[in-house]
Amino acid sequence: MCQGEALVSETGTHTNIELLGQTQEYLRCAFQRLAPDSLLAAAWDEFYRVYNGILRRFAISRGLRGSDVDDCLQEVWIEVSRSLSEFQRPIDRPGLRAWLYTVVRSKANSLFRRSARRREQTLEEAQAAGAEPQSPTADPATLLQEQWERTLLETVREDVRGELSENNARLLQMRLVEQRDVADVAAELQLSPEQVWYRQYRLVKKLKARMAMITGEPLGNSDDVIHERREAYGRSASAC
């Protein structure tokens, strides 16, 4: 029988090291057709509980809906069960969530490619019948990327909530989620508009750093967007 006693090289504040190690050991036992003890079996159940919601949000943010989300997650968990036992975090790269992110992205892209092939067949049939499809009003790839970044931002915002003051957490909620005007935020939090812009800039940088840790990729150009909006706000205020 396999017993729950494992060491792993993964480090960082976002991964439960003991849970990961026991989950990896559970999968090694499964591959070797050995019976895992109750501790390892419970670790796998807990690992699934902890990460399934995150993976689901990742899949939805890639534009998947309905049964496609479940299909994607099924493929993701098959890949996780095959490969997680060999997962090791390189010292100079992001860790577990970055790896899970790449698995979701790969499986989602595969689903999109299969869906695109089906749409091409449908389009050819429609054209053969003399019907012309409507032109899209926006680039689907751009829309999906923006949706992905918004969902990832929300995930990371929840992740760092405990590290923020009550005022700063509220500021992020009002500006990024509720899309409130700077003047409204400043009035409610008893700050000047400049203080709101400055805090938002610092907080978004913090979120972006955490996102890069999770995904291994830089996220967009939100610093430039914040700067442009701040300049526009200053011009409109001075014109009043």
C-alpha cells in the first residue's frame, strides 16, 4: 500500500506544498496499480475540490460555454492525472497555477479548433445553398483575450484580497468591477481624484505581478490604459 509521505520541490505562497506532494504520490500509486492509503485518497479529493473551480473559471474565460466547459475540464483533468505526478517547478519559472493555466489553454484551443472546423463545414454548406453569413462586428480573438484577462483579474483580485486594506479592496471593487467614475470613488472613500488614480495604478501593478506569477505571461498594457484615462480625466476636469 502507498502511504502519504511525499516531498516536492514546489515553492511559493499559492500552492499547498503538502497537498500537492500527497496528490502526486496518490497518482504515482495509481500508475503503479498500488492501493493508496486513505490520506492520499483524501488528498486527491481535496486537490480536485480546490482547483476545479479555478480551472472552470479559466475555461469560461477562454469563451467556452455550457457543455463545452465540462468537455474541456474533463480533458484537463485527464491530462492532470497523467502528468501532475512528474510536475516540478523550475526555480526561474512560475509554478503550479501557471502549469494548470497552460493545460486549460491547450485543451480550450483544441475545442475551438474542432468547433471552427465544424463552422467551416456549415459555412460551406450555407454558401453552397446561396446564403451569405453576416460579418462579425468585432475580432473574436480580441474579445476572447479581453474576457480572459478580466476573469483572470477577478481571480487574482480574490487571491490578494487578504493583503489589501479595506479601503484599497473597496477601491478595486468600485473601479474594476463596478466601473465607477473616479469622482464617485473619491467622494465615497474621501480621497482626492489623484489619490484614486495613484492607488489604482499601484494596485493594478500588484495584480499584474501576481498574474504573471500564475500564467508566466505579461498581461496586456493596463499601465498605459490607466495613464491615458488619467490624462483624459485631467483634461476634462481642467476644462470645467
